[in-house]
Amino acid sequence: MPNKYELFAIALAIPLALGVALSARQAPADAALLAKAKAIHEKAITLDTHVDIGGADYATEKLDPGGPTSRKCDLPKMKAGGLDGVFLAAYVGQRPDLTATGFKPAHDQAIAGLEAINRLTKMHPELCDLGRSPADVERIAKTGKRAILVGVENGYPMGDDLANLKTFYDLGTRYMTLVHGSHNQLADSSGPAEPMHNGLSELGKKVVVEMNRLGMMVDLSHASAKSFWDAIATSKAPIIESHSGCKALSPNGRNLDDDQLKALAKNGGVIQIVALAAYLKAEPPERTAAIQALRTELGMGGRGGGGGRGAGGAGGQAGQAGQARGGPPPAPLTPEQQAEADKRRAVYQERLKEIDAKYPFQGATLKDFVDHIDYAVKLAGIDHVGIGTDFDGGGGVPGFNDHSEAFNVTVELVKRGYTEQQITKIWGGNLLRVWRDVEKAAGK
């Protein structure tokens, strides 16, 4: 008769043996899933509709996306992740001056950005090519090169001259985001609480009509809800949200509510789900308030919250995003100021542990990103959802933190039961369909 130690060994061995058997069965299942995902990913045309460039140095020897960089999007990362094409956005920050004095430098900055994007394709013609139409994208994808597509983020640099839209178009721009974090001459932003125009301005409505005429997609990411509804009513072509999320899952002003998602579908447009943590998963308000109070106490400014550990610790997510977009770097600190900043940062990190313990929070991940895809598909339908990461403008979550990890999205979609046809639509098919519809509306 076995003694108690032998009985214990037997009891321990049984679940271990079962676990080995289950693992042995699981491995082929995982391998089959990965093989299925790989086949789908390689066959689909995979597009990201929103990545910020790095300012005037973009596509120069100082910042060459043709080789490995510290950025989330460069040509090697796109190739590694199997991403076929990307809309690079010439971002221009909003200034309060809505006159020719403010418009001129903004316009010059936009032109410099558009020229930089074009320059990339000339620097590396063996690696990428400029796409000006859906047919171009399909042609370039077949060659194994990356399709470089062009957007302008913020209508501010077009000023009050509709002819500037044609200038942007001729440089390859195929969508323009009407407004950014503050109101401009065209539209109200989702940022400020008080409206300026109560939606689109009269000029903004004329801009939508002109974009329809040119065959340029109207992008409403960052727009206020009233601006969204005005654009839907004005546009004769489908509109896009190049990098947005679902308000039901994360109540951020940037995201679309259920009525907007349904209206977008009726319009024939598409929401490209953003991979920026702050718009995917909201912190508990008590935690956000505690982090903000701590930052205020320590004189650190910025905002707490936003889907992570206090919006990036010492600097804040907004500051990081601004630099990622090629914004002006902060003035250099003196040794004394740097020492004080380091001390304050150490205190902040230590005190943040107390907030973590009191208000625990797991930031957004790949799962949350795909949750937004799921929700948008449920509300708007499979034909009206895509992907727009906002990489190098604040985007990136664990599991999908740069373009080398794009395949992870396909794996997660396969795990959730999406078919090859559905995944192909999400990754690029829907956006190409909208783009074609916009061209048709323009008679092209």
C-alpha cells in the first residue's frame, strides 16, 4: 500500500500529466491559428491611415525612415509587420491667430511637411512609392514596396484660400483633417468646451464642398460633434475618421458616440480605430484627479490620466506627442534645474506608487484596441471600420506598439472569429472603397 508521500506524488503527477497532454493538443491549435492569420495577413492590403512625420528633418540624413529608427513607423518596421501602406500626416499645430499673419507660417510648415513625405519616396525608390489613388496602392502592394500616402492634419494651414487645397492635392494629399485640438477658421474642435462656430463655419462648409470636388477625403477626427453633423450634412461623398475610437468604451471627446457611428455607416464612411491609449481606455476619475493633484502639488503641470501611468510621468503624454510630431523641443535646463527636475520626478514616481495601490489601473493594450474594432463593427457594420494608429503622434499600446507588431492585430482578429473577408476589409479594403467613392463623387 503506498505511503502518504507516494500518494502525494501520484496526486501531483496526475494534473501535471493532464497539463502536458493539454499543452500538446494546444500547440497544434495555436500553430494552426497563426498559420491562418499569416495567410490572411499576407494576402490582405494592410493600411494605416494616420502616422505623424517628424517635422522638417523627416526624410533627411538626420531622420531617415528608410532605415531603422527610434520611431514607431519606418520602412523596416512596416516590412517586418507586413504593413503595405501608410498615410503620413503633415501635422501643423493650431495657433490662436486666425488671420493671414498666422496662416502664412502654418501654410509654409504644411508645405515643408508635404515635401518631406514626397522626398521619402525619392530617397528610397527601391523601398517605397507615392500612392495617389486606390489603384496606385494596389499596384504598389504587388511590387513588395510600401505605399506612401499623404494627409494633412489640421485645416488651419490652408488659411481662407480654397486654392490652397489644390496645392495640397497636387502634392499628393488625399485627406485633410479639418480641425485639431483647438477651434480654427473651419470648424469647432472636440477639445475646448465652448464652441466658436457652433460646428462648421461658412468657410468650413465651402472647404468640404471643394474637397468633394477635388476628390480629397474629409477627415473629422478631432472635430466636435456638431462639426461632425454639419460635415455629414454638407458632404456629397463619404467622410472618414482617420484616427478615432468609440465613446461607449472610452468617454473621450475625440471618440464617436453610437449615433455618430450609425450616421457614419449611413454616409458610407469609415472610422479608423486609433491605437492611442488615452482614447481606448479611461482611467477611473478618482485616479485621474489624484494624479492631477499630485502633479499640481509638485509644480509639474500637464495632465494626469489618459490610459497609462499618469500620462507619461514627468513630461506628460501631450508633451511626448508634441515632440513626436516634430514640435519645438523644450529649452535646455541648467544643471541646477535638471537636478531639481530629477528630484521632483523621483518624488512623483514614489508618490505615484501610492496612487497605484489606492486606484489600481491597467492601461490599454492590444485587447482594448480590438475591443474598439469589435464595438464599431457591431454599431456601424463590418464595411465601416479600419485602422489608424496615430503612431509617432502618441499612439501605441502593448501588443501593437509599432508597425513591426501589425501582425498581432490580425492574430487577435482571427482569435475573435473574424473571417478572411472581414479582416481584409478592416485592414484596408474599407478605406480603399471609401477613397474610390470619394473619387467617383468628384467625377474621377
